[in-house]
Amino acid sequence: MTKHEAIQVLSNKGFFKNIPEELRGDKDVVLIAVRSLYCNDDAEWYGWDYQLEYMSDELKNDRAFIEQLSYYYEEKILKFVSNQLSSDKSFVLNFPCLGRYLKYVSDELKADKEVVLHSVSFDGLSIEFASPELKEDKQVTLIAIKNDYNAFEYISSNLKKDKEIINAVIEHKDWSYYKASYSIQGSVEIAIEAMKRGEDIMHYSPTEFRSNRDFILFAVKINGNNLNYASNELKADMEIAIAAVSNFGPSLAIVSQELRSTKSVVMIAVQNQGSSLQYVPVPLKDDKEVVLAAVSNNGKAIQYASKELQNDFDIVLAAVSNNCMALEYAAERFRSDREIVLKAVNQEGCSLKYANDELKNDREIVLSAVSNNGYSIKFANETLQNDSEILSVSNQNKQKEKRYILFNLD
């Protein structure tokens, strides 16, 4: 094949590998091969950047010619240059967007701090190809991470625990634990720092974190419900259980059966949220100290107490004092107890609904109820509903309908 024939073939999207070897060192032929596909819409499909793979070794080492070709190839040209050029520092630094093409420079330049800084300043992920020594260099790694926080994946294991490095990852303008690489998500230090900053990461964190005590302990201190993500072993850890129920009482439902039966743990849970009493084993639902702590926090927790304690005056009084609507769950005898019912209707008039019929006909109690909430007249005895004074007070104290609906008292 003559040079003229080769140029005709290449001008029609021919492949350079089909050109005779004696013509692969001809600059005119190489330029035609490059230009013909570079300017073609199908260039990528034809693999135009690999045309240079078949260029002669002499031309791969011709710096002036390679720099001419870089107009078309830019940094990609580094894939095809000679070892001599890939080791030439001044040549390599001429590429402003070196980035991940650091992969194709010599090992000597991969260990050159100036070259690597030049590379990671453009593309932080190019630190993947830096020497092990430079992956240990804090200046290099910080610049890489500030460019792309996913560069964290490639830095040394020692620096992955460095506070400044971790902060650089978390403070990156594009930071998101959800979008981070698996390597970043697998860092306990970064996961904890992300939680400190309010990120909800539990759903995306690696499964091995379920057995990591430091991680789970920190997680439950932020949100006791995060105990759901802990291993069974850690759900049986006293310190973790206490931290969880101190933050969110109902996480008592998640701790081990043994700890759920431990009074000290239960007390912390019900003091945090009285409704946690529903998750307490039956014997402790009959413990007056536990139930009293629960109803003092949330009166309606009395519904979860034993029948015996629902019939205990101290418990009922504490429950109604906290939430008048607890009267609904008190034993029948307390619904006819004047002291307790009066305390309830003074808090919320509509709790009159749960008083017995005798007290619904008690003028003082009904008057107290309508003085608090005019709509409570609905629950009074029919005779008192027509009492002029009670009607007048009721009309004066009728409040927004949403309050009436809130208690679902129809």
C-alpha cells in the first residue's frame, strides 16, 4: 500500500491498524488518521482515540509531534506516549487537566508531589494512582478530598481516621452520606460525624455497623429508635439499652427480653415516655413505683397498668392530674369519685364524658366543666343542660370546634 492509498483509506474512516507498519511512522498518515475520525460524528464508536496505539515507537517518543496531537487528544495522549515521555516531568505538567490520566505516567512521577498535586487539584479521584507515600501525605489528600470527597476511598488507612480529613469530607459542598462511595460509608468515624451534623444515615450504613458498639451507642444517644439497627448482642447491652430508652422511651420494645424485665431500665423508659409502659412485661405493670412513674409522665399510660393498679387511688389521681382524659381508663369507682372527677373537668371540661351518671348530674361539677369548655355541656345530665346559669356559662366558654373534635368525644 502506498502512502497515497493509505491516506485515502484513512480519509474514509479506515482503521489505522490496517495500515502497513512502514507507514505508521509517517506523520502525515498519522495526522490524517486522527483528523478523519476526530471530526466524525461516529468517532467514539470507531474508537478514534486508539488509533495511536498502532503509531510507531519513534513517533510515540517525538515530543513535538505528540504535543501537536494533544490538540485532539488532550490528556488522553498520555495513554500512548513512550516511557521516556511519560517520565518527563515538564511534559506531563504541560497538561492542565491531568487528573486521572495520572494513571499513565511513570511510577517516578506518581511519587512526585508536584505532579500529584497538579493532578488532584483538577480531579481528586486521581489520588488513586499516586504512590503509597503520597496517599499518606496530608496536604495531598486534603486537596484531593476538597476537590472530590470520594477521594477518601483511596487515601491511606491512617489518614482515614484523621479528624481534619474527616471534616474535609463532611464539609464538602457536595457532601451526602447517601451518595458517598461504599468506602466512605464504611468509615465509622465519618458515619458518626455525619450523625453529629443531623444526617439520617442509618438506612444507608453498612450492615457490619450493626455490631459496632461505638457506632450503635452514638446512634441511640441521638435517636433511641436507632436501636432497631443494632445486632441482637448489642440490644442486650445494658449501657446501650439505657442510652436508647433515655432518649426514646418506647425503644424499650427493642431491647432484649432480659433488659425489658429489668426494673432500672424500665423506670428510665417510662420516665422518658409514660406510654412505654405498654412494652413492659406483665409483672412490672403491677409494680406501683413503675406505673406511678409512667402515669406521672403520661396520664393515659394508666391504660397499660394492671387492673389492680387501675383501681389504685394514688395511681388514678396521678394519672388524672397529668392528663384528665386518663379518667377513661380508671376503674369504675373512680368515675364516681368527686375529687378525681373535679380535678379532671378543671383540666378539660369534656372529660365529663367519663364521669358516672350521678356526677353528670352534679351541678358544681358540670359548672366547672362548662367553665373550662362550653362544649362539655353535651355530657351533662339533661336537666342541667337546660339550666339557665349553666347554659349561659357554656355559651360564654364555647371554644374552637377543633378542640372538641380533638378528643373525639361524639
